[in-house]
Amino acid sequence: MHLSKSQYIRGLQCHKALWLYRYRRDLMAEPDANRLAMFASGHEVGELAKSLFPGGTEIEFDHNRFDAMAKQTADLIDSGVDVIYEATFSSGDLLVMADILVRDGDRWNFYEVKSSTRVKPYHLHDAAFQWRVLNDQILLGKAHVVHIDNRYQLTDRLDPEQLLKIVDVTVSVTGMQAGLEQNLQSMQTMLQGDEPDIAIGMQCNTPFDCDFKGDCWQSVPRPSVFDLYQLKGERKFELFHRGMVQYQDLQHLQLSPAQALQVNTALSGEIYIEPDRLGEFIRSANYPLQFLDFETLQSAVPKLPRQRPYQQIPFQYSLHILQHDGQLQHREYLADEHADPRPAVARQLLQDIEAAGSIVAYSQSTEIAAINTLANACPEQAAGLRRLTPRFIDLLTPFRGLMYYHPDFNGSFSIKSILPAMFPADEEADYKRLEVQDGRMAMSVYAGLVKLRDADERRHTRAALRAYCRLDTLAMVKVWRRLTALVESGDQGD
């Protein structure tokens, strides 16, 4: 059985993960929305990188025909072809598919394409593995990593030569060959034995979240030391391996105020509230309150004028407007997926939002960044949009500022942790009942709208996007009302 470069990288991260991938792939978690988005982004950048070396011949992938793919590559080299995409080589039980292989005189240069914005350490290990295999078959010249230049801004048309940056990593990868041979020998020996007994550690999340965590972490209780707020990963694992796993094991440690509050409330089961500070925050707001949330789209390859790689592009918003007498209105907008969403979102937002009153966001920096993105892209609306930003207040403040803490927060202040803790029996506040359940999913669903041809399916999908975004702002309204009621009543809990 072949050892591919992706398996080699997996083995560098954790031998046990490589063993499980080889023999117990049934234990792998299904890729989530984040992982699928990464795959799609990588494919898009890989396709674009081919335009830097046009006219090449591509080796069609077939996981049942690696030997045939390698033979086709060899035949193309012998025939005088200068550029090959997905050039396939094997050396013993080692297998690689080089993204781009380019003839340079009597030598060959290879280019490993990444959708990241810099060369990362594992990219060098990836390229070193390729060098090892290719060097057995052909005369190599240089090794390169191609990545995104995040300083690029799209103008009239996409310029791949400006968007993509080519980095010569030859010196690094040739210098890694001795260590690579040792790694290969260790992995090959390990794969011939039983499942390695490796404790959980930093390798579970670095450089990737391991897709076997569900198996390896099944005995870790919830909550545990790993839920402690803003505690470094190394410290969490140090405590875990010393047997300090559950909250009762941690109460005598020197903890930050937030961590101590987290542990103490979890053990007591009591809600913590500072009514005076919370009251100051509540009274700082001016009615009518505008609860605003954007959904945004991002891509490695810019599609819109003045867009940069991975820039967040607002395509939707939800706006709940709460009057001082308790009246609540809802306004929303979801842009047409076939056009640049920014002008329409900017125009409609300025029509929908009230001229006075505080704008309430949860983690306001994200929404202010969306406002600034719209202002930069829409000169006619820029002045009106920029007048909105001084009106923002952040609903995250009372939670991160420890004015209110519920034991079921488990060290997380995200709205999706806050909401079920404060409203456990409220079905209306349950994201799990929705088809679209988080921002990454919303991004992916909106990006896929343009491919839908069935009108009913398109309407259904757009309704699902609206329902998700609506709950984001309705959640803020519910939280605000609960905090306000606590302040007005002087109550210390639910």
C-alpha cells in the first residue's frame, strides 16, 4: 500500500492518526463545513495556478490506477511535454502527485500550490516528501510553494501573476532529506505493528484538527480542563496529564478571574451577576435599539472589484428594532447571488436602519468591519455607512466583562453558547432546528445558490438563510431583554 504525501504529513502530526487512517478509517469524522470549504478553496487556487504555466497536460486522477497514472507521467516526460499537472510518481511504496511540474532545460521544477497566504512549516515537509520521490525518477532543479498574496486587490480583471506568489524552497527541502528518511523509516515500522498507544496532546490540533479526535477523546468528560477560558493549550494538556481533568480538580490552582468564575459557578451551579456594572451597560444604550448581524462571504480568489483575498463580503443582514415601549420590528435583506451583493446591501441597510438609537452587535468589531467593507466598495453610500459606526455597542461586553456568567457557558462567550444556557427550554432559540446552523454553513449555502436551477429549491434555500440570520438578531433581543429584566428586578439569577 502506498504512502502518499498527505499521509506523510498526517504521520508527522501523529503516528496514531496515520495508523488509524490506514487500518480504521471507519473511525474518521465526516468533514465539516470548514473542512469542505478548505477543500473547495484549495481546488480553486490549484486550478488558477495552472494559468501561470499554460499548455500543460493533466494526469486524470483515479485512486485505482496509481501505477497507470505514473506510467502516463513517464510517457509524457519521454515525449517532450514541458508542463504536467498532477504529475504522478512512485518510489517503492511512496507516492506523490506534484501539482505542477515544469521542464527547465534538462531538469524539472515542481510547484506545490497552497491556498494559504504564507508558506507554513508543513508546506516544507510536503515539498520535501515530493523532492524525495521525484528525485528518484527525474533530474530536479528547484522546488517551489505557490501561495496567495493577501496584498492583492482585484481591479478590472483577475491577474493570477499578482494574486499568486511563488516561493523558492529548494534549500529548505533539500536540507530536510536526512530527517525525512528517518521519519519515513519510523512510520513504516509503526505501520507494521499494532495501533500505537499515544496520549492526546497538542498534536490533536496542530497543524490541523485531527479527524480521529472523536475516538481518541471519547473518555474526556465535559466540562473539563480543556474548556477553561483562554488557557493555553500546552497548559491544558500539562494539567490533564497530571490528572487535573475535571473542575473540582482545578479549584485550588491559580486561575484568571474568568477561569476562577467559570470553575466556581460550575461547581456551585449558581449564576453570577454584578447588577451595578450590568446596569451601567444597559443604561448606556439609546432607544430605539437596532440589533444588527451580517452574514459574509469570503474566497481565496477575489471575484468582485476592490476585493482582497479572504476579505469578508456582506451578502445578508438581519435587523431587529426594539422600541423603548417593547415594540419589536424585524427587517432583513438577502442579496441576489448573481450580482455583487455590496451595493444592494448598502442601499437597503441605510433605508432600513433608524436614524437614531444604538446599534447592538455581538462582537461588534465583525459588524463594523462589514460596514467599512461596504463603505469602501460603495462610494455613494460611504458617508451614511460611516456615520453608523460610532453608534455601535457590543452585547459581548457584559459577558466578557464578567457582569453576568452562567455555569453552562463552559468558558465560551459565543452567542451559540450563551443562548442555550440562558434559554434552555426555548425552542425558538434553538439553532439546531434550523437547516443553516452557523456562519460557515451560511457562507457555503449562499455560494452554492448560483448553481441551483430549480426555482422552488432556490426559494427554499434562501428562506433557510433568512431563518438563520434572523435568529442571530432575535437571540440578541432575547439576551438583552433578559439582562434588562435582571437589572430592573435586582434578581441574582434565572
